[in-house]
Amino acid sequence: MTADALESWLRDHRNAHPQTDTAWIFLRGEPRRDALGAFEALRQQWLDAVYAIREPRVAATKLQWWVGELQHAGNGQARHPLTQALFADEGVRAIPQPHWQEVLLAAFRELEAATASDFPTQRAQAASLHGALARIETTAWFGATADPRRMQALAPIQHLAAMLRNLPMEVDHGRMPLPMSLLARHGLSQDALLQEGPARRGALQDQIRDLLQAMAEADKMPGPLSLFRGLQQRLDRAALRRALRVQEPLRELQRGAGGFGALMDAWSAARACRSAMRP
């Protein structure tokens, strides 16, 4: 692996996800920066395969390639710049192979997931993939003895918040970011979900309240949050709270954060993360 190849992948990842770009400032000087940055970019590669590719067979083919790549990486023969950087790290190599396999098996199942009936079901469905990812993420960042429960509880909630923020794309891909119970309560069809109005506003606000409550519950659980996860938590919580106070919640959710406030959020997330990483 060349340093240029890794940096190219990390740069592409940062450009595609500007909301967490400020977090990278606080990885400078971190001895494990390459491995931790590679994990973040690799995690997103897998999520993009599941959620951003319209054709399920194409997504499954991409995921299958990663299954083979993880087998190679576990045997010390990684071919991709991200897995090369990741598995060069001693702590990552110690993660049991079944944990990696669980993530990709859950990713395959997510390709066929149906619209959930209610919020608890929706949260449980998301926990299969995102909870498995969070367990690995906890170990990669904080070691094998770190408690993964907080990260595992928060990760599905962050995914549901992202679905809400990306509502037009989700509907275009045939997925419902709201559970069936909310659609029925507010008399919304798939087409109506794309149109501004009181019904959609009420449904989004109900979902936002559930997400904020679930986020508060997750935050009471033990365990650390990685730098990127901690920053996203702060950004999501602020955006969800703002969205409850406006006429068009979706527009507010999609408004990117920036400036000094985003930098302070990244600083706070980095401080908490470093404290948890300290022996």
C-alpha cells in the first residue's frame, strides 16, 4: 500500500461527508490515525453499498467482494488501501473474524428489509447491521475491554436520523424512512411523503420526538463513543431539536452545520474520545 493511495480514499470520504470533516482535524498527530480513518471510510463504503446502490444485485455483488477482501485481510493479504491500513493495526487484527462476518451478513439482510410497523421495530431492524458495526468500532477505537453498549444503542438511532434527513432519496429507492404506524396515523402515502404540508410535518415531528427520546436513553448507557460517532451525535441532536421548532422539519434537517459551532462540537467529541482512549 502506498500512502498516496490511502490518502486518496480518505480525501474522497471526507469530501463526500462534509458534516464530519472537522473531526479529522483532531486526528492529526494520533499514532493510529491511518487505521482509525480507514475504519471510518470502510464503514461508509459498506453502508453506501447497502443504501446508496439502487439495484440490490449490484449491492450484493459489492458486498460479496468485501467478504472476500476481509478473508484476505484476516490472513495478512489485504489488497484494498483501506483494509491494508486497517489491518496493519495490531488492535484491529485482534478483532475476531466472526465479528466482521456478522456485519456483512447483516448488510445482506438489510438489502431485503421491509418497512417496519412501528418505531421499536424500526429501531430493532436497524440494530442488526448498525449495532454489529458499532461493536467492531468500539473495539477498534478503545480496545477489546471497552463496553460497546452505548455505541451499539446509538448507532441505529443515528441511521434512522440519516434516513429522515435523506427522505427523498430513501423514497426514490423504495424505502420508507417512517414506520407504517406513523404513515397511517397521518394519512400519508409514499407520494404524499414527498410533498410539504401539515400531514408530513406532523409525521416528521412524531418521528423526531421518538429519535430524541431514544438518543437520550442511549446516552445513559455505559461505554465510549468514537470521535466521528460523538460528533455525529452532537450534530444530530441539535438538528433534530431545531427541526421540531420550524414549519418544514425536513428542510431544517438537511441544513448543514458549519462554522465555529461545528468546530466546538468536534472539539468536545475529540476530548471525550481521547479521555476514553487514555489507559
